[in-house]
Amino acid sequence: MERILVVDDDEGLVHFLRRFFTKQGYDPHCCTSGEAALKMVVSEPFDLILLDYKMAGLNGLDTLKEIRRLQVKTPVILMTAYGTTDTAIETMKLGAYDYLLKPFEKDQLQRLVTDALEVNRFMKEVVS
């Protein structure tokens, strides 16, 4: 069962995503801050990370930078309601797999997650 880490300070969205991913057959783990996400990432493996852009404390971009500094190769999808072209470019330069604008449709989310998890599986096969 593939493990997905959801990081967002919107508890309603976290609840929705936990239920959505559980119904899809994934093993979701959730937290509400970048700091908590970093603690989880260094202590256990994930197959995908969904990360909110705008959070109190450590924001999504800073959390992504730290995840990459720690050499964690897990695909990261950055979610934001504050999307601009500059944000998208910066996100991709920092090594995010992709970028998801809020609000998003379930099918859009599912398609992106499926693609990212497939890439993650291929990366693991190459390394094995």
C-alpha cells in the first residue's frame, strides 16, 4: 500500500484528503505544519508528499527546500490557492514533481497523484 504524506494547515482539507486517499486504497498520513512534516519525512518513508504552499511557520517552499537538502527523493506536489507563474517556476526549480492549484477537482487530483506514484515506482525499480 502506497504511503502519502499530506501537509496542510487547513484541517478541513486534510480530513477530506485523508478520506479520499483511504477510499482510493492508499495509506495517508497527515500533519498541519512544515516542521511536523520534516520530522515525519526523516523518520519514515513515503511514496508521495502533498505539501501546502502557504502555512504558518515553515511555508511550503521552505519545507520543500529542506526535504531536498535532506536528500529525500520522494515526489512532492505543491498545493496552492495563490498560484502565479513565478511560484510555479520556483516550485519546479526546487524539485517539486508538480504544482496543484486550489480548489482542485477530484479527478485532477487523482490523475496527478497516480502519475507521481508511477514515477516514484519507476525510480525505485531503477535503483533496485
